[in-house]
Amino acid sequence: MSVKHMRENETIERTEARIVEARRNRIKLASHYINVNTITFLDRGHKVRSGKVVQRTNRGVMIEFRGGYKENFFFEELLQLELDREILVVD
């Protein structure tokens, strides 16, 4: 096997390992939001709007706000908002 083919195989193996790790992380992240019923959005600590989780997917949740407005959020996006203290998660 040539050096070029060996490098390509190593690259493929590393890519596959990253994909597996990303799936594991997504499962951990999903389990954090799986039992959430309500998410409150904050602006400088004050409640701006609240929404009820109406649907869960393998990549995120759909939140329904007042007036029937629905919006999808990815788990990664929710985690970042939670870390920035822009949302409050209610079980």
C-alpha cells in the first residue's frame, strides 16, 4: 500500500471517529432537553417570552409561543443560549 493510500485511510478513520463522537455528544445533549416542558427566553434577566415544547426531534425541539407561533431550535443552539443565560429551562 502506498503512503498516499495509508494517509487517506487514516483520514477516513479520523473522520469516522469524529462522526461517532458527535453522535454521542448529541445523544447526551438530547437527554438534557428531553423532559423539558417550558423554555423561557430572557433579556438581561427579564422574561421576554415563554414557550411550550410541543415536539422533540433527534436534532432539537419545536417550541410553541403565544398566538400559535412555532419555532424550531437545535440542541446545540439551546445549550449556547442556556450557557449565555438567555433562556431558562423548566422541567
